[in-house]
Amino acid sequence: MEDHLSNKIAAGEVVERPASVVKELVENGIDANSSKIRVDVEDGGLGKIRILDNGEGIEKEDRETAFYRHATSKIHSDRDLFRIRTLGFRGEALPSIASVSKMTLTSSTDGQEGETLKIEGGEIKERKASPPRQGTEIIVEDLFYNTPARLKYLKSVHTEIGHISDVINRMALSHPEIAFELYHNDKNLLKTAGQGDLLRVLHAIYGKSVVKGMKKLEASSADFQVSGYAAEPGHARSNRSYMTIVINGRYVKNIAVSKAVQAGYNTLLPIGKYPIVCLHITLNPMLIDVNVHPSKMEVRLSKEQALQKLIQDSLKSLWSYDPIVPEMKPPK
Ligand code: ADP
Ligand code: MG
């Protein structure tokens, strides 16, 4: 099968909508040890998506191969697959995105002269030198121009920018040490300081009233370390997306952990309401399987029940209080 075609098929799994492009490209910026990542989006990502990072850049000899399927610089052996520390590892995102869009990649390493590659539908059309810079810039235009069915399935600009904003919020919550900026049609939607303070990121996203009553959570066991913040039950929302679970720097979806969070609030949540919580969990990469789905968002955990108990118990103790026993009056 032609490379182009298999990349286009993979794109069906990796690139569902503009927000998936943003997620994959921002993850690459994080893996490249960037301290600043700026995202500019036009018309919900249907017009243009631009990701600028100040990371390590792509080496000259890797710039072309990065567009081959499964060309990853992040894992080198079978064993690496069981101790993944980077967000990417499948080498699928760049070739997939490039196969369904018009992409311009500019990158350089060590502040040296850079290079710009123009790729259309997965084919490199142009390669030329560019001024020295720090990091990588990727521009994606005309997303899904050659997959009309996918294009048709996209929702309104409003819906798409909602998904993109959600992705950036979660990236910022997962990496308080990175300064994120998101602009939509030149309007700023998020700006974080990148100083490592999770509470400040929560403040930028949810506002003062939510953050004011948040409680800090800190717990650990032999296998897990958990830290983060939990909002008062009164701020509960009607969908699960306000529970952000980050494992080893990766935002994940895991039903067991979400259930433990809800159970930790016990009877304090009205039915059908979910709390605003952000938890960072650190564990040995051997205990987590990220290679479940191409989007790498669903994970399987070993020792899941022990983790559930740790989270549930520590949240419970956050919300428990000493019952006030009325003072006994001495008998007259
Ligand atoms: P993966 O992240 O799974 O390795 P990708 O298709 O997302 O695969 O990227 C392919 C390769 O291109 C990466 O392994 C990395 O070497 C390089 N790369 C992509 N984006 C960047 C970036 N912003 N900065 C540095 N290197 C990058
Ligand atoms: Mg990647």
C-alpha cells in the first residue's frame, strides 16, 4: 500500500477534528521540552492552526523522515514501550495530519539556521532555508481538504473552538511549568504563566470564585503519589469534563479514577453532578499501559484498586469535619 494511503487511513483514527491536530502538535512541543507554547487558531481550526514552541527542534536529517509513518525519535526498543515517559511514541501524528492538510513546518536546532518544509496531502512540495530560531513552528491549513466526508462531519466554529480550548486547558493543567497561550481569531482565550503553580492555572481557567474555596490534596502510597486541588461540592457541574486526571504528565481518561473522585465526595454531590478537580498522579511507567488507542488518552492501570482507594480516602478526609459536640453544661 502506498504510504500516503496508509497515512490517510491512520488519520481517520488520530485526527478526528481540529482539536485532535492541536492536541498532537502541542504534545510534540511538550515532548521537545518547550517552556513556552503558543497556539493561534482561525475559524475553529478550519481556517488555520499554528503551533509555535521554543523546544529542541527537529534535526535536519529527521525533518523529512518525521513525515514517514512510525518514524518516532522517542522509543528505540520493545522495552521502551513498557516505560513510556513521552506523550508521543507511535510516530503517527505528523504523517497523519500532513496527509489530510496543507502543512508548513519550520524548525531549527540549537538556534542555528532553520528550514521550512511545505507538505501537501503528505507530499513534500518545497524545502528551503529559514532564519535561525529556537524551536518549531507548524502551520496547518485546509484541514480535511482531501477527505470531504470528514470535512462534512465537522460542527460549527463555536463547537470546534470549544474542543480546542478544552484541549489547551487540559494541557495547561497537566503542565503548569509551561507557559501556554491560546488565541482564536486574534482574541486571547488562555494565558498561563508557566511558573509551575497549578493553582494559578486553575485560576486562569475557572476563575476566582471556584479557586477561592479549593482544597489542596496530597497523598501517597508505595506505588502512587497524588497531588492536586478539589473544588467545593457547591461548584459541581453537570458533566464529567471538569475532572482532570493527569498521570505522569499525561491527561488521561480513566473511569476507575473518575469514579474514585466522585466517591471521595461521598454524598456531598447532587445526583448527576461532577466536581471540579485536578489531580496529578505519579507512578512507575511500568504500571500504566498507554498503548490502548491511537489517541493515547485511554489508559490501563495495574493496581487500579489501590489507587482508587488512595484517591477516595484522601478526598473523603478533605471534606470530613469534626462534628461539633454541644458543650455539656455543668449541673447546677
Ligand atoms: P511521536 O510524537 O509519536 O514520536 P509524531 O508523528 O508526533 O510522532 O512526530 C514525529 C517525530 O517528529 C517525533 O518523534 C519528533 O522527533 C519530531 N517532532 C515533531 N514535532 C516536534 C516538535 N515540535 N519539536 C521537536 N521535534 C518534533
Ligand atoms: Mg507526537
